[in-house]
Amino acid sequence: MKLIPLHYATRNLGRSPPRLALSVGGALLVALLLMAGAGFAQGMQQALQASGHERNVLLLGAGSEESLERSEIPRSVADSVGASVRGVGTWDGQLLASPEIHVALPLGSSSPDADADAGSRTGMIRGITPTAFLLHPQVRMLAGRAPESGSDEVIIGASAARMVGLDPAVLRLALEAHEQSQDESSSPTITVDGRPMQIVGVFHAPGTVLDGEIWMPIDDVIVLTKRETVSGVVLGLAPGASASDIDVFAQRRIDLELTAIHEPQYYAAQSAFYLPVRVLVVVSAGLVAAGALIGGLNTLYAAFASRIRELAMLQVLGFSRAAVVISMMQESLIASLSGALLAVVIAMLFVDGIAVQFSMGVFGITIDQRIIALGILSGVVVGIVGTIAPAIRCLSTALPPALKSD
């Protein structure tokens, strides 16, 4: 079969720049929307999966297995389980048991480096003890120190800082300058539930929901929230121990109404809980992309339908209908793949890593190889599907009337 030269298809693309722009733009919107929706779903899932540590077990209130924020247990549980269960590990003689409070509170920044348009937002506050740093190794301090109880001090995750309008890099430099000058006025501050708090440290926990949290001493959170209980206790397992050892303790102490859950299992349940949200986002992006796809297909259809005489002349010159269809598909694919590649560039530069807030903290939209492949595949689909209808319309007409058409 004799094929039409490729340069014929490329030359035709430049015959109508506005029509070319519409074709490329339609494919770009389809690919970008699909990548953004899929990146949202994947970013949330990966953040939840990476947040749990294999050696940690959570002790929660019975019936609150799906939400640490709703759980309430006595703070003394941390001491009770340490004295009763051999499976709890130690580090340098210190029991790996950390009572914690998880609560969402209004945030605001009073730092001069903050974005004035950031406004007040709700963020995840985690009340901690010093042991929390041993039980959450994903957390790495970038600058500063741990907060001291009773001093209105906090440390903030990099994603949480961006959420309230603070640049983590600028914040890090400010903390280093504060350490050198020892000038209290030079330290950035943040308001938590309307109360000014001094930021004494910034940490990074990439790819986890912890990166979107603000940590402060648990006693300060108790005073701020006027509560007497904690959300749960995080326990680090000793070598050779298993989560079942903690579960036995929870079942025996019926007076405390506890439940034990492996930390990765807890976050896996959270991932399943947010599955409808991820599906809704992907479906919504797909529906909007479908609208853009229909617009792009109309543009391609109009572009080919106006060239019935030209395509008939190619057949008169000896090219088969299959060769004409292949040439039309080449032209369509070049336009749609150009739009898809532009969408990939835009997604990697401006969409990848965008922080999205949800009830458990913050996660970043992820644009990886699979999402990029999805964007390119959408361009291929647009190019192929966009050729079918005009090919049927143009080639179903007999040659004599086709040659006479306008």
C-alpha cells in the first residue's frame, strides 16, 4: 500500500493556525484534567500509606478505630501498658509509649514573611511528648529545636507552613538567624485557635500526612482545648513482639474501653475511607475532560469535513482509502500529542507537589511516570477517536460527488 508522505500531514496543520490552536488546546485540557485528577487520588493514597510505621501500634478508644480525632482515652494508659505488656520497646531505657492528641484548630500567621492572602485556615495539631520523635522516624528536623512545654512554642511541617502562607526555606533561614541572634522578636509566629505561638522549629516528613501537621507539647494542647483525655497512645514494639501483644492488653482492660490497631492498618483503613473522595475527584475530572474532548472532536471533524474534495483527489491520484485514513490519523495524532506533551510539561512544573488540605492534614498531588503515561495515552486516544467520525464522513461519499463538493 502506497502511503501519503508524512510532510503532507504536518503541512496541513499550519493551514489554519486558529483551528490548530483549538485542536492542541482541547487535547491539552483533556490530558491536564485527567493527570490532575489521577495525581490527586494517587497523592492522597501514597501519603496515607507512607504515614504508618511498621513497628508502631495505636491504642485508641473503642469505637474510634476510624478517627484518632474522635478518640478519647485516659493519659495514664501510656504508663499502664508499659507496666503490663512486655511487647513495648525501649530506647536508652526510655519506654516507647507516646500519648498524643490529634485535633483540628483554626490557624493563622502573624509573621511578616507570610502571604497576606493566605487567610485563616484549619490545620491538624498534634500534641506530643519527646518520645514522639522516636516513634515517628519519618519526621526530620530541618531547623530549630523541639518545643518546650508551657512556653507557647510549636514546630511546623513544611506543607503546613506553605498552607498558612510561610515559605519553608525562608522559615528555615529565619530560625537559623534566630538561633544566632537569640532575639525573641526575630522568631516567626503563628496563631493557633487565636493564640500566638512561637515557631521554634520546622520539620519535613516527605510523602506523609505528618508533613502537614503542627506539633506542640501535649500539655499545651490540653490547656488550649480544655480537655483531660488524649486521643491515643502510640507504642513502639520491642524486637520479636507483635501487635497481638498490645491487643491482648486492650481486651483485658475492659474498664478502659480500648482497641489496639497496627499503625499501617489504621492508615490503610483511612485510605479506604477516603476512596469515595478519590473516585469522585477522578470522575469529576473525567467528566470535565469529556466536555473538552467533545469540543476537540468537533474541531477535528470540522477541519476534515471541509476537505472532502481534497481527500477525494488523493484517491484519484492513486492513494487508497486506507492510506488517506492513515494520513488523517497522523495529522490528528500530531496535534493531540502536541497538546498532551504540553499538558505533561505544565503538570510537572505547576501541578506536581501542590499541597491539598484534608481532614487528616496535607498531601501533595503526585505526577509520576504512570500519571505522565496516562496524559500521553489520553492524547493518543483523542487523536485516534477524533479521526473516526470525519473519516467515515469524508470517505463514505462516492468520488464524483466528492470531487464536486465545495
